[in-house]
Amino acid sequence: MPVDHYENFPVASVLLPARLRPAVEVIYQFARSADDLADEGDASNEDRLAALTAYEEALTRIEQGQAAESTLFARLGKVIADYDLPVQPFRDLLSAFKQDVVTKRYPTFDTLLDYCRRSANPVGTLMLHLYQMATPQNLRDSDAICSALQLINFWQDVAIDWQKARIYIPLDDMAREAVTEDELGQELLSPRFQALLRFEVNRARAMILSGAPLALRLPGRIGWELRLVVQGGLRILEKIEQADYDVFTRRPKLGKSDYFVMLWRAMRMRHA
């Protein structure tokens, strides 16, 4: 499973049915390549935005039934047609990648959540459509899980994001706890920062738990896949807490022993 991009995208999961793997791989390649356009290399912001606009235009050609100009979009067009996928989630992803190019701060949690709606939620939406289970209730719970996973990734990557000149902690939350940007840059583990991250961790946990019933409603492999994803997010939050919210000296991440814990907890979710 990829670890640097879309950590919870089940591209290589043994739980993913073989019939869906080619489609998921194409969707992942689209998202991964677009994310790289926004983030990797030394291109100018103008060039990054232009490249992402070209992706948007390629999606428009798919919608209009025109021939694709690249192998990636030819394959993506076939997946969209074969599974009757909505195009809007792909556009939402591109919108979020464009935002990454130009937006480095988020004044409120609502503005951050709007970013998550476009950067993370489309993955869950597309997976539910692939499984033909995209009911309104399932989509709502999926959105809660996906947004929470994005937030969890932000909380474990505070130091990494700072190196990219980005802060995803809402500025009004920082102001409330009197945590400054300079303190983040200095990697200062103060009681104020610990209180700030404790608040954000608790908020992310409440969000992922609010969507967790989806993992119990979905049958078979997709249900087990989602249970493990939920438990993985919760486990990362635990590791942040166990480190006393020190995400500066070592990035909290999952090790082999954690997967046994996740599996045990996934098996017991129905009784929780």
C-alpha cells in the first residue's frame, strides 16, 4: 500500500476484489500523478496550475465523449464508462490540488474541512460507486471517515508540512491556545502546543467514530477493508497521544505490531 500519497487508498490491498483492482489502480494513478503535479519537483506555481488545468480539460473531453490524448485518460475514461462513475469527484480532487499550490494557511476549521471535502472525500465516494453502494447515508459516513483520515494525516505531519511552508492547523485554534507559527518552526513542544494538538486529535477521533458504522453496514471485503482503515486512523491518534503530542522529533506511524492491534480491534468492532 502506498505510504507517501493516499495512504488509505486500497490499491494493493489483499481485501480488494481482483475484479476492481484495475479500476482502482487507474483512479489511483490519476490522483497520484495530479498530486505530484501540485507538489513535486521545482516547477513554478503557474506551471503547476497550468498542468492541473490540462487535467481538467481532459476530464471535459471524457464527459463529451471525445478521444483522450493520453493513455492515462483513455484508461480513466473507460473506467468511468464501465462503472458509471461520476466525474465530479475527479474535479474535486483537482480543485484541492490547485488549492495546495496557492493556499498555505487555513483560518478556520470550516475552511480546512472544505479542503478535506475535495482532497479526501472523493476517494471514498468513488470506492462506494465502484461497489455500487453509494447511498446517501453511506456517502455521509464515508465523508466523515475520509475527512477524519485527512486530518489525522495533518496532525502526524505538522513538522513535514512546515518544511513545505504549510500549516494545516486552523489559525483560530492556534490563536486560542496562543501557539505561534514561530513555535511550529522551532518545533517547540510546549504545554500550549500539546493542548492544541490534544484538541485536534479528539476532534478527528470523534469524526472518524461518527462514520465508523459504515464499516459494519458494508458487507464482505469492503466492510473489512474499511474496518481496518478506521482502526488504522484511530491507532495513529493513539500513537500521537502516547508520544505526548510530540510530532516533531518522530513522525507517528504504524509498525508491524500495530497491524495486529488493528486486526483484533476490527474483529471486535461489532461488539463495541
